[in-house]
Amino acid sequence: MSDSIFGIHGTALELRSQRMGLLASNIANAATPGYKARDIDFAAALKSSMAGNTADQAANAATLYRVPVMPSLDGNTVEMATEQTAFAENAVGYSATLSFIKARVETLSRAMKGD
Amino acid sequence: MNLFTVAQRAMSSQLVRMNAAASNLANAGSVTGDAAGAYRPMRAVFAQDLDQATGLSTVRVQGMYRSEAEAVKRYDPGNPLADAEGNVFEAPVDQNAEMVEMLESSRQYQNMVEALQTAKQLMLETMRIK
């Protein structure tokens, strides 16, 4: 039902939200020895969910370990610059998707009210 | 576990780390009469705390560890705490290292706060769809 109303944007929002959690986890673990930063390959996840997988399955399949520019001595692969950029990019993507959804909701509610 | 739990625990962990650095700095220069009794700097060591259900991972303080560094022996016979040979033992605190530790910790704390603010704002916007 929600798929037919929101099209690609419903899934996209779900994936963006999952990715935001993952990136926040990376930022939280910036000082944890041995922590390996992860990220969702958004394009791959979206493609896979369009092929019929649920958002959860798609996100899990597209979750990859980050390749660090310079690995640190304690085995931690979180690089603040990378994580912050990814987080900002993801937040903007989330916002964009959200405005598509808002517009869709507005269209439908206007059609229902008839004014 | 949700994003708020992740951020809250991460911030608490950084706070523990900052407190440890502050304690070390506060004890820099403190002396004792025997090497064993000297203050040893503390360090908080973090560990990942993965929530299998959501895939989110937060931080916990795995433990506080005391530095193995030897107390600095100094000849100071006028000190009332000096031992029979006139030596006192100073806490082996590296003030520069502590300052760096504190700075790094506060930066990471700030980072987490900013990420949380952005996430919270997006969540609120999502709720306001009508």
C-alpha cells in the first residue's frame, strides 16, 4: 500500500534512516580500539530493494566495512572527516526524500478534501 | 536500541574518559614517600557494544587501567614526605598527553552532539508530515 503511494521514496527514507544509525554508531565508536567502521552502499541497497527485497534485507546485504585512508595503530578505522561528510550527505538525502513524501501527502490530502 | 541510546552512551563514555584525564592532571606533581604509593595515571578503555536486533553499535567503558609508568624519583631532603635517603616520588603524569587526551575526547563528544542534533531534527520533521 505505502509502496504504491510513495513509490521509491518510502524505501529510500527507510534506508536513509538505517544509514544514519550506522554512521552515528561510527561516530560514537571513534575512540574504541579495534572498531571497524561500517557504511551502507546506498545505491546498491536501493537497487536491491527495488528488485523486491525488504529494506532491512537490502540494507544488510549492502552493509560494507569502510576502507580507511590511514589505519590507526589500535585497529580503529573511524575517520572523523569521512564520517561527518557521509553523515551530512545522508542527512541532505533524507531531507530531500522527505520533501518528496511531504509533497505526495499534500497532493493526496488536497484531492481528498476537494478544495 | 535507538539512535538516542547510542549517542547517550557514547557521550557518557567520553565523559568518563574526560574525568580520568582531569584526575590525572589534578594529580600531576603530587609526591609520596614511597614508589609504590605514588599516583599512577588512569585511562578509560572503550569497547564496542553491538545491538544485534538493530545493527546499531554503541560504546561502553570496558575498564579503567592504571599506567605502568614508574614514579619519578627526586632528591628533595627538605620535603617532609621524603624517605630515609631524602627522596620523594612524583606521580608520572605526562601533562601534554593528558591535554591531548582531553581535547580529543571533547571533540568526539561535540561530534556526537552534532550528529544527534541533525538526526533529531530529521526525526521531528518526519513526524510533522500531515
